Amino acid sequence: MSTAPFKLDAQFASELPEMAAPWHGEDAPDPELVILNEDLAHLLGLDPGWLRSEDGIQFLLGLNPEPLTKSVAQAYSGHQFGQFVPSLGDGRALLLGEAHSTDGVLRDIHLKGAGRTQFSRGADGRATLGPILREYIISEAMHALGVPTTRSLAVLTTGRKIQRGTVVPGAILVRVATSHIRVGSFQYSNIAGGIELSTQLANYAITRHFPELAQSLENPTPELYVSFFRSVLKRQASTVAKWTRLGFVHGVLNTDNTLISGETIDYGPCAFMERFRKDAKFSSIDNHGRYKFENQPLILGWNMARLVETLLPLLGPTPDEAMTAAHEALGEFDDLCSAAIRQEFGQALGLDPDLEIIDDFQELLYRHNPDITTLLRSLTDNTAPPAGFESFAHTWKSLNPDTEAMSKVNPIFIPRNHLVEDALANAVDGDFEKFHELLAAVTDPFNPTAGSNELRLPSTEGFEEDYMTFCGT
Ligand code: AMP
Ligand code: MG
């Protein structure tokens, strides 16, 4: 093997060995690197030329971890649709290690679809091309829209044919995040190693995500861990506010799909709605609407309650004081979310978030169910607003909004469901043209010349009513 121009850290693997099973990827019969995100490779300090080489591809398959990486499958638990599952973990994923990015941030390089691990339970450990491309394009679009998210470095096809009802191509996503520490990671540390392991995990998460708190680790106090929890709450509120303003429905907000960093993770049954509705849900398995649009802040609050349960002994000198601190922090989450959502709508309208018109706007959205993307652009483009927003548009204009700032936060191009489905169907058949066209538009979402007019428009009448998304596992 040629010398790789880098080496990854194995911090998680060495600091939390109880939560990291050494593992490597599964051999692929005919691997091909079908997409490489060169900008992201540069940010990570990885040479795109080397990644494209034969050794680079072996590395991206998780096949030659030593001495480049000490790849591991991470252990975690999770509440799935409210049911606690103690032993989930990376059943088809691997953490290759952490890269020192050129911006100074340490980032995980992680594979999805890399084969069976000790956490696979009955499943095959594999992923298929359609869902992998879906995660690639939506995560990169979210990043371009300024939403905290995992990112996508590469897609490889394995050359393997996989049974998922029909026979489909096997694929691997190379995913990047500031860490893959989940609420479910704390649930696991709590049951597997008690408060001692949870403290180690909390300390590691603090170092990774909240450097402003890290110096207090030398002499940790209950206040430190309360601040840690409060910082996590703020991240969640900020992220869910951005989803709200964009009309994004995540679809499967289990505690194992909620990252401590606040980055959005696991783009399975997610969708951008084109008719703004409180009860929007698209996932084929979300029968009771647990994860519908309006529930997202509530559910994240529920997930945060599951997180704080695992930290209780750290939060105060006595159980009573710890409980009080946890309740106090958690009790503010609703207000944090509402304030963050106001802030987002304020920005979207180029106005002070405290103005009453911000409330009116939210009320109108739910009353008239518009496509929020075209609605917001109609305001700055001086085109006719959708039905029900005529008098709103008039009042809005009279308030002297900052339209220049608006055009930098309100996208023209988002990964609309019908466009994504069409692009993926073509790509799975071997034709990537539409996928690349859509990718170019949604990763440059504020630039009117980044895509064709067709890519701006909502789907035709009836599409969204029937639209259903699948986990794609
Ligand atoms: P997800 O729905 O992708 O968030 O995954 C939930 C859990 O199921 C995680 O523990 C995954 O590792 C596991 N899982 C999902 N698909 C597979 C698969 N094809 N093989 C093994 N484990 C899987
Ligand atoms: Mg998951």
C-alpha cells in the first residue's frame, strides 16, 4: 500500500473503549467511487487524488484500517418510537477515526453500509444506492442552507447486488460529523458502565463540542455538567428552529438519531413539505404521527429528558438538587425553541423577530399551507405572493425589511421530494445527470443561476398528498 498522506486520530476508540468495538469493513466485489466531495475532502485535510486511488478506495471501504485508522463500531442504545432498545449500535456503520480539519475542528469519518458488525442483529449490515444518494444530496443541501448537519464525503458502489424486495445495487456512504455521540450513546453508557462511563462520555463530548467549557474539566463541578446540558439544549433548539423555517420533517427522531452536537443525522424518511402543515408526516412507519412536523420541538425535548436522566448524579450534590437543576433546564426548552423559531422567521422576513407580524406570519402559514420556499422568494422578487398572503405582503413591505439579508437566507433551490425521487431513480439506473444537476442547485441554493427553472418549482397538485418515505434499510 502506498503511503497515505494523512493519519486519522482514534480518540473515541482509545478514550471510550467500552463503547467501541474494533472492526473493519466488508470486502467489496467491484468497488467504485461514484461521488467524491472534493471541497469537503480538502476541509478534512484529505487529498482527493489519493482518495481516488486504489489504496484510497480500500481506505474508504474500511478495509485497511491499520495503520491509517483504528476503525470501530460504536455501541449505543436508543428509544425507537418511544420503545427503549438497550443494544443498538453501529449495525452497518463504522467510525474510521477523526480527522484534524484545516479549520481546526476534529471531525469523524464514518461509513454507512460497510457490512455486518457485532451490532447487526439479524440484518445484513449493508446499504443500497438509492437511500445512500438521498442522504448525500439532502445532507449537503442542508449544509448549504446553514443547518447543522452531518455531511457527505463520498459514495461508493460495492458491486454487490442486494435483496430489498427487488435486487438493488449495494453502496456505502462516507459520512462526516463533528462527532457521532448520540443521546443513545449516553443511554448506553449509563446501562453499560453507570455514572462512571457516562461521566467519561460527557467529558469527551465537552472537549469535542463545547471548548468554552473544557477548561472546567480540570476541576469538574455540578455546574459544569448543568452547563453542558444547557449547551446541548441550545444546539437542539437552534437546529429544530431551522428545520421549522424550512418546512423540514426529519421523520425518525429516535434518541439514537439525535446527536449531542445538534447536527441533523440520518436522512431516511425525511422530507421538505411543500404545503406548510402542522400534521405533515411522510414516513411509512410513523403510523401515529409521533414525528410529524409540529411535534419536532416536543420530541427533541423528550429526547433531552432521556439525556438528562443519564446525567442526574452529576448535576447536583444531592439527588434533590440534581433533579431541580435538571427540571429547571429542561423546563426552559420550550421557550428556547420558540425564541429560536422567532429568530429564524425574523431573519427569513428581514425583520426584527420581536415584531407582532412574525406571529401573524406563522399563523398564516398554518392557515393557508403555502410552499414556504416560493412564498419567501416572492417577497424579495416582487412577484405575486400566494393566496392568503396579499395583505401580509403589503404590511411586510411597509416595515422596511432588509431584503438583501433575506436573499442570503431564503433558498431558491431545496431538495424537493419529486426532484429527489426522479434523480435517484435515474441514478440507480446508471444515469447520474439529473442527480448532479440537482446537487449543483441545492448546494448553491441562493444563487438564481445554479439551476433551471424547473428545479425551483413545487411538485404538481396531488404529488405531496400521496408522498411516502421509507427508512430504506
Ligand atoms: P437507522 O434506522 O439507520 O437509524 O438504524 C437503526 C439501527 O438499526 C442501528 O443500530 C443500525 O445500525 C441498525 N441497522 C439499520 N439497517 C441495518 C442493516 N441493513 N444491517 C444491520 N443493521 C442495521
Ligand atoms: Mg440511526
